[in-house]
Amino acid sequence: MIVRRLEELDGTDRSVSDTTWTSRRLLLASDGMGFSMHDTILHAGTETPMWYRNHVEAVYCVEGEGEIEDLERGEVHPIAPGTLYALDRNDRHVLRARTQLRMICVFNPPLVGPETHDEDGAYPLLTADGEPAGA
Ligand code: 9YT
């Protein structure tokens, strides 16, 4: 059994930041669960374009107010605590945080650990060693 607490991740390589977000990666590929699980903060007043070409992701809002724009369909959906979105078609999207958002995210395949967004807002597929898959 794995028991882990959010505060244990601060200051470790399981806490990853980019300009608009900080993510605490509670479960990663090395934990052997078949998915990764993240507690992610999106900073107030930011927007983050993303396109997970290589992963499916489900995101559940537990704090804050914002919106998600589905760039495939041109639809905008409000985000509030209790809202889930699932990117079941590798959908390109923009997440806008009106206030700070706190999101619980699950990825399949699991993230390995060091990934940050590439120029398209995607994460690369990595091997367990953190090297590009297929390289
Ligand atoms: C809200 C969202 O898309 N989160 C993605 C995961 C997070 N940015 C991370 O752990 O990299």
C-alpha cells in the first residue's frame, strides 16, 4: 500500500511548476498503478493551452472558478468545484483560471515525473528512465 501526503511532496521532484501552474504529482508511473494522479494549482488570472496528444486525462475541480474552452468544438464550459472534464479524444483545450483553481488530475498512460508542456501544450511519452520513448 502506498500512503503519501501532499505536504511531503513540496520541495521534491514530485512538485513541478510552469508559468501558470504548480502540480504535485501524487502518483507516477514508478508507483505501478497504471495511471498518474496530480493535485494541480492553476494561478488566478492565467490561461493555459494544452493538447495531450499522447495521454488521456480526467480533471476534477475541487476549488476555484474558471472555464475550459474546447478548441476542437469551440465550446466554453464553466469550471467550479464538482466539475469534471475528461479529455477522451486528446482534445485541444484552454483552461482559464478566474480565481486560483485546484484540480485533481489523472493521466493514462501515467506521467513519469519530469514532463512539462511542449510548444503545443503536450507532454512527451517518456520511458521509465525519463528518456523520450522510441528514441
Ligand atoms: C489541470 C491540468 O490539465 N493539469 C495537468 C497536470 C499538471 N499540469 C501536471 O501535473 O503536469
